[in-house]
Amino acid sequence: MRDILIQMDLHKALLGFERMPNTWTEEEKEMKALKALSQIRLHLSNDVLQDVLKETSAAALWLKLEQLLMTKSLPNKLHLKQRLFNLKMIEGGSLAEHLSIFKELINNLENMDVQYEDEDLALFLLSSLPESYSHFRDTIIYSRDTLVSDEVFTALDSKEKMKHITGGGSSDAKAEGMNVRGRTTERSRTSQSSNRTRSKSKGKRKFCNYCHKKGHVLEECFKLKNKEKEKASANGKQASTSGEADVAEVECIGELLIVYSDKLDSTGDWMSHPQTVLTE
């Protein structure tokens, strides 16, 4: 209210006739005092106006308002707290007007040295919204680790702007989607990281029964594959000199390595000679 009077160059009327600038004439002082008195009355609610109707000057009216509203008495504190706790937005009402009333109550309580945790203020605001905001309220509460009043104000402003742009309709889902987008992205990254960790852990659990090393299984063991190649090469050389063909098959059972060596006998029939070799 004082800011309005300053913009209209009427704030000095609050000082009273005796303390007004001497450069003003009596007529100017009286006119500015009447204008200031009228402006203050026009901005008062009906319940407050009834208590100050008897005041006939701007200075006296201002002093009376300070005594009624700014005194740090227990009744005033309890009255403001009760208004805050019972504050409810009417279904279909103006969100901007509701937020303005909420901020005014908080500022008045702070002027009386009443402080609330920021998380409590955010919860008060969400609880004051009508049933049509229930989805929005749940999205805000369950998509964050902490509640911050400024974030709730910003989300409500975004929701209201989206509502005006789309004309209602699906604006609720879109606005709430923007609110939780950051949270969803964070969860997605966490999930991808968890999948990579599980893949690495799965690789670490592999164990080769042949070389007794971790990180791979028997079928992937390079040491076993190299040994098979060496045997195959040796068998190839022997076959080239003797005219016989050898075929080796390897089978691993537990800690044993069984090698089947197939050769042609003198009659032209295949003969299988299994050999058991202990793995290293």
C-alpha cells in the first residue's frame, strides 16, 4: 500500500499535517491527505474497513492499521495462521489470485517473526489446491526427493500458462510431464548404468575349468584352443608321413580333458582311441 501511495506522490500525507512539507499550501495538504485516505480505504477488505471507518485522516488511518495488523500479538499471529491453514482455492477459481493471497499471508507472518520451513510452505500450498489439481499434486510430491516452494510456484505458473495455450484439455499431463522430465531422465541414466554394472558383474563371474582363470568359460579359453591347434598340426604332419588321417575331438568333463583320436587301421576301418588328460 505504501508503494501505491509513493507512485501517486501521496506518501508524505501519512506524516500528518504538521510534518508535511512547508512548501505545500494548506489546500494542497488537505487535498493530498484526502486522496491518500481514499486510496487506503479502497484497498482494504470489508472486515478490516469496518474497524477503521471512524478515522478521518490518512495519518490516523495508517496508524490504526499498524495497530490492528502489524502488532506482534498472539491473537494476530493466531488469526494469520488460521487463515493460512484454512486457505483453500475454489474449484475453477483464479490460480493467480490464490497464489497472491498465499504469498501475502506468508509475508505477514514473517513480519511477525513467524517462520516456517520451506518444505512446509510448499506442502501448505499443495494442500490448498482443489481436487482438480490432485494429479499435479501427486506428481510434484512423488517425483522429488525434497519439496522447494519456489519450484512449486514455478510449476504452477507453467501449468497455468500451458492451460491458456492449449485451452485446457491435455495441458495437465503436458505440464506435469515437464515437471518430472528431469527426474525421469535421471532414472533412465541410473537404469542404464545399472545394466552396464550387471553386465560387468556377469563377466566377472565367468570361470574356465581348464586354465582356472576368471573372465571366460571353457569354450572361450585361448590356451585350450592353442593346445588343440598344436595337436591338430602335429597330427597333420604325422598323417602326411604315414598316409593315415587323424581326427581329434576334445571333450571336457569337470577337471578332465578327453581326446578322441580316430585313425584308419590296416584294413581301412576307422578306430577310435580315447585318451584322458588331466587339465592344468
